[in-house]
Amino acid sequence: MVEWQPVILSIKVASISVMFVFFLGVLSAYVMRSTDIPGKAALESFFTLPLVLPPVVIGFLLLILVGKQGPVGILLKEYFDIQIIFTQSAAVLAGTVVSFPLMYQSTKAAFEGIDKTLEDAARTLGASEWRVFWTVTMPLSWPGLVSGLVLSFARTLGEFGATIMIAGNIPGKTQTIPLAIYFATESNDLVTAGMYVIIISVITFSIIFGLNHWKGKNITLH
Amino acid sequence: MLTVDIKKNLSDFTLNISFAAPNKTIVLFGPSGCGKTTILRCIAGLLKPDEGSITSNGTVFYSSQTATHLPPRVRNVSYMFQDFALFPHMNVKHNIWYGVKTLNHQANQLYEKLITLLKIEHLPHRTISQLSGGEKQRVAMARALMAEPQILLLDEPLSALDAQSRYELQDELKRLQEIWNIPFILVTHSPEEAQAIGSEVLFLHRGQQVSEPPPSWNMNGNGKTTRSSFQYFY
């Protein structure tokens, strides 16, 4: 029997994750682009790691970090009385980490695609770096940023490995669509699993289709 | 008055140049890759020289001695880039107003004056992609002057234009310089352009100022020798 709770939760988790990912992706791509810090290449590889590591490994590492005995977990408990593990926040954290590289890479590519002369022109016209960023860099990177957002959203929606490691599978609390599919299949309820598969496929297809449509329209406009 | 006395190591040679620019059009003439654009970028603050100083009307833009390097935004130097660098996501009006510090009646007057002088009254709401090469040049000029600069740098401002627009705009550049009465530093490798616009010409070769013009100086567009003499400019 299909419950709507996993669907709503999946969309909620993906939406919140995408907000974090947007901020973190743009910030790190901007910092990496405008500064020449030592160890930049290593940092760059580190940022891409969640894309190539198996999600379950990411989940394991996060568990070590934010689990009850983990350094971050202990700090959060002690100073803020917060426990992340096995909550919706953990699902958001897992989603954010696994989709971060997609946002980072898209933003980086978008920033690299900007004609640097335009930013220089803004500087010579008296604009501060902050103004250059908001009036030139961001508007011109927008198509790339939207791609990154959409890909991150779709990635988080389908997240399984890291989520089950740190958020668990608590029906009504942390059960997202992929977890619901897995456990319905495991209990031989193939109809329910199939329904969830259809729902997530329709959502993901609509998002990607919408993005391509928007991009196509944008390209013809310019 | 702008004074430039800088050194900068480039990949093939060392740029070493010293000149003073009064309120006239100074042309930096030389072949591609001789360091002309690097000089403009150093004056604008987009590049840092290795040594020397750049001052304008008493303000030190750059000095290796006092470790001063003002960022471009406070230099009040407008730069007209070779491909104009107009913001493609803004319309003509927003481009022109980008460098205005305070929105007041005076700025409005200047805007009206500029669009009339440059004959672009009919363009304000157009997007950049709808402009011809000549129109882009005029809009870029309006944007540069709208920021009320104390120096205007022009990097091959006419090279992207057809012959007809080039002739028209050469005259306009001269006229605008007379009206604004600030140093215009113009970079070009076209002898015609240099002779038509420049009050003074500096010949550059591999980052150094040279007294003799290169052979290309006396060639016209067809590669034939012309009778014009660079002496006229000194």
C-alpha cells in the first residue's frame, strides 16, 4: 500500500539539501576560482570525492563524524543538545554531501565560462568585488547554476546508501522513496515498490525534462 | 596629467616604459604582442607592474617603493576593451548607467548629453545582441564616459568596425577628447588610426619605447608605403 509520507519527505529533504548545496557549491567554486591557495588541487579532488565514492562509504564516514560517539556528534550534543543521527536532518546531511560535487562542478564550469573581461569592465567602472559578483558573475552563470541545482535535487531524491547509514529507515520519520522501495521489495510487496518506482521516475523525468525545455528556450533567446 | 614609469617581466621580454600623458590623446603604437595592452591593464589596476610608479593628478595608483597598488574601482580610470565588453544580460541603458556612482540630476544631464553626442538616443532599450559593431562601440564609449573618469583607456577601439564606421568614429573620438579634456590613452597597431586620432604617438617594440617607427608605420591598408611622416606628431 503506497503511503504518501515517503514521497513528501523525499521532496522535503531534497528541497532543503538543495538550499545548502547551492550556498556551499557557489561559495566553494567562487573561492577556488578567485584565490590561489596552496593544496588547491588536493582540495579540488576532495570536493569531487562524494561523486566517486560509493554512497555507503560516505554514509559510513558521516556516521563516524556525526554519530553519537563521533567528534561532531559529541560537540552538537554537548553545546546545542542536538542529535542528528536517525533524524530527517541526517537525511538532509546525506543528501547535501552526495549532491555537493554536482553543484560544485556545474558552478565551476559556469564561472569558467564567463568572459573575464566583463568582470574587469565592471571593476574599472567602479564596482566592488561584491557588486561584480552579484551583477555580472551570478547573472551570467545562471543557466549553469540552475543545471547544478536540478541535478543536485534529482540526486538527493534518489539517495539511498548514505541516507540509510545515518538516517536509518524509520517509517513516517526518515523513510524516503528509495528506502521505501527497498523495504517494500524486501517484504515481497512488489506492487507498492513498483508504485514508488513509478512515482520517483515521474518526478525525476519531469525535473530533467523541465530543465532541458528551459535550457532550450534560453538558448534560442540569446 | 598621468605619469607612467613601470617595469614588468612578461614571458618573452621585459616591459619597460616611461611616459607622461597630458590631457590629449596619446597613442601607443606597435605590433601585436609588444606589451601595449599590458600597459593599459597596469594603468587600470587590472595588472600589477613589478616595479616603478603610476600617478595621476597627484594620486599614486601604483608605487613599488611605498607598496601601493590601488584597486581598479577607486582609480576612476575607464577602460574601453577591444571587444567592448558590454554586459550581455543588461540593455543599453543599464550598461551605460553601470558606472554611475550617484544618481542625481547631473548624472541625468550627462546621460542625455552622451546619448545625443554619440547619436544613440534610439538605442536605450535594445539588448546588446541587437546592436551593430558601430553601435556597440558608441555604447561602450558612453558607458566609459558616464563613469566620469579622469583617464580613458582605449584598446584598439576601432579594429572591430567596418571602414565607414571607423572614419566616423575616429572624428568622434577626437571631438570627445576635446570636450572631456582628459588623457585618452589609445592602443592600436593601425597607422591610419594612430595618425588620425593621436596628438602624440609612442612607438613600442618588445616592451620598450623606440624612437623610430616600425616599417608598418608608413604602410597604408594595402601594404603600400605612404608619404605621411611620424615627425608631425612630435
